[in-house]
Amino acid sequence: MQSVLTIAGSDSSGGAGIQADIKTITAHKLYATSAITALTAQNTTGVRAIHNSPAEFVGQQLDAIFEDIPPDAVKIGMVSSPEIIQIISEKLRDYGAMNIVVDPVMVSTSGSKLLEDEAQDNLCRLLLPIASVITPNIPEAQVLSGMEINSLEDMEEAAKIIGSKIYGGVLIKGGHLSATATDLLYYDGEFNWYRQEHIDNPNTHGTGCTLSSAIACNLAMGYDLPEAIANAKKYITGALKAGLNLGKGSGPLNHMYAL
């Protein structure tokens, strides 16, 4: 059985972060391991508090995993301090980690900045270059490319700019632009568009975490990057269509809809 490692924060409400990742990996019939970068007190209405793990402890978690159950793919989500980002980068390089999917959690859906400048610099300098694919949303892609994105053509231009700085693919999630779920992959000098139906479901908590984890699962199973993303998008569509309705705010997906 292939295993997938998730490096992310814990969501006490279970809809995003480590919990969403483990559910997604399990739904793909793979084995999940985890390194927790932060504890959060949150629910569907918002985040109340964040308690970061010490960087050294994150490193010890990674040592424990790689020395015993080396993962076939790695998903990286919430990494909020420059020290944590540095230790993750060092460990993944030391152990020769493969199939690394980075969800660069830098800017919230509402446009709020989530990373301090030093942490953002470390993310761009140390983690993004070793990724097989990164999955920024539109606000994050604007930060990474240094340009405004107001159209599908802008998405292509931004993807090329970002792609010139990193080794792997760039998947820009276009949900902020369009009523359709239109994402763009720039990989190996080529554009791949993913257009899927828009699901009328306000409960979208954890969709970014879930998509990046599903991509990691498909890479672990041996699919190439364009097909891994297509499969992951189908999984997200199914989880949204299932229509789970929990909590008073933007609720979670039904990760186990197929079981």
C-alpha cells in the first residue's frame, strides 16, 4: 500500500488541514501519515486561535516518518513560521522526498495576508522550488507573479512567470474569477485547462486542502501530473455534490461520499 505524508496544521472542526488530508488519503485507499505544524481552534465560522509547533519538533516528526514509513508522496499545507519552513525543506531534501505537492497558504479567500514577510520569503525560496506542483489560488498567484489577474489570459501569463521560478508545475485555481471551476496547469512548457461544472454548494471549507491531498494521492498511485489533477478535480466535485451540511458557517465537504 502506498503512503502519503501530510505536513499541515490541525483543524479542530475536522473540515480542513490535517483532518481533511487524512480523510482524503483514506478515501483514496492509501495510508496516511502526518507531521503537524500547528494546532488551531476553529470551526466553520472562523479561526479563534493558532498554536504553532516548535520547528525542532516538526523535524522530529518528519524523522520518525521517513525512517520508518517513507511516503510515496508529500502534501504541504499550513506552514506559518520561517523556522518551520526551513526545517521542512531541509528534511525533504535530506530524505529525497518525491511527489511533493505544496498548497501555498499565503492569502485568505477574503484577501487577508496569512504569512509574515520572512515566512513568505522562506516559502518561495526553500519550499516552492522543490515541489512537483504548487496549487495557489488567484490572490496567492498574484503575490507569486507580481501581477494582477483579472482574466483567463492573465492566469496564463502569471503561470508562466511563476513557472520560470520553480522546477515543477503550477496549478492556478481560478475559482475567484469565474462561476465555473476553471483551473490552469502550466507544466513542462504547456497549458492544461480544467473546466468542470460549478457546484451550487456554499459549504466549501477545506476544498484547497482536499484538492492538494487528492493530487498527492494520485501522484503516489503513479498517475502523471495532468491526469493526477484531473482525477483530483473529479473527487472534489463528488465531495461537493454530496451536499453535506454541518455547522453554522461554511461547512466541510463529504470526503467519504464514495464509501
